[in-house]
Amino acid sequence: MLCTRAAVRLANGLTTAARVNQHTYKHHVVTAVAARIPGQCRLSSTGSVLDSPAKPAAEDGGILKRVLTKVGFTPNTKARLKVTSHLLYESVADKINYVAFFRDFNLPNTFNSWFLVTELHVWLLLMRSMAEGSETGEDGRFLRNCIVEAMWGDVNTRAKKLGANNPSRTRQQIETLSEQFQAALIAYDEGIMSDDRVLACALWRRFFEMECDDYTQIERLVKYVRKQTVMLDSLTREEFITKPRIAWHDLDKCKL
């Protein structure tokens, strides 16, 4: 599965940067998770084709392509990928039914709960992005980084509005979220590459913050994650990057 292979690459890019908040994860847990993730698999990059001086038409085409690239009109430019990353993030922030998550999983209606729901869906997008990158050089990695950048931009904006009177405390909270985010990606990656028990443990530790005793809720969230993974994996490059069309499954329709 594309997303499963992508999780390997995503985890390798984040393992060395992960610092785990001691209130949420134990250091030896993350170490054990990282140890189980295989080494990075580097695929061959697409080589550049040099224009032949003996073929003026090809040379002209190369010049035109370079001009279009500089002004951002070619479909695979970094600028286009950056725009795509924001559209993908907006598919989470604007289309996910947060109220349903708060209600069905007994989460308090707080900024932290909003972040937990957002984090889970952003991780799904990151996996799909890296799957695209395994076939097109660095596009997937660049897109992944841009999605994370878009998320933190939104997090900072929301946090500043909520903590306008105490900016120092707001910065500390964002730093804590950043550490937890890095650890969550590693745990979720191991879960998606393993069986449902490992994924359930990761969701219980992070999403439910080890405070859920209702196993049916955990099982339902595992089913939801697997279902979204299949949906993302079925998208073509055009549907995911060129013209993003992410049709997230509704949580209300994901019953046991």
C-alpha cells in the first residue's frame, strides 16, 4: 500500500527530530518504536534531460519551460505544491466535523482537543504526501513539510487569539504541542504499519491521552483511521496534488 510505504519514509525523516514530552510518552517507548522502523529507502530520482544543441526546437522548448517554471506556471513547481499544501490542510480545518469527535469520544471542547483531532488527520495527509514523493523525487517530502508549516501557522494564529494576555505561556504551550506532535507521528506510523492492536495502543496513548476505558470507542477510531487511509491511498496524483479533492469519511457513518 502506498501510504504504508510512505509511513516508513515519513518516520525516518522525523525520528531524529522527535523529542517526547514526559507527561505523555516515556522515552523508552519512542526509542523502541523508532528501532522497529526500517532504514530509509532512497529511490532513484528522475534525471534532468539536457537539450541537444543540434535540435533548436527542443532547445526552444527547454527555454520556454524554464521561463514558465520561474513564473510558477508549470504544474510541479514548488509554488504550486505550497498552494496545494494549504488546500490539503484546509480540507482538515474546514471540513472535519470536530463537534462529532468531541461528542462521540467524550473530549472536552478545548484547544487541546481541537489539536488532537487536527493532528490525527494531518498525519494521514503526511503519509499520503510521502507516498507521492517516493515516485516523484522530492515533491512528496516538500509537500509534507509545507502541510506541517500550514498547520503550525494555523495553530499559532488560534493560540494567540486564545492567549492574547499571556504570550509567554502561549509560546510554551506551542513548544509542548510540537514535541508531542513529533512523538505522535512516530507512534501512529508504527501503528499503521502493524496490526490493529498496535494502532489502538497508539491512539489510546495520544488521542485519548490514556484516559479512555471504553474499548468500543478505541475500536471505532481504529476503524475510522483505516478507512481514511484506504480512501487517501485510492486518490490519483491529480486528485491529491493537482486538484485536491479530499472527501473525508464522516465519523457519524463510521460505526462498529
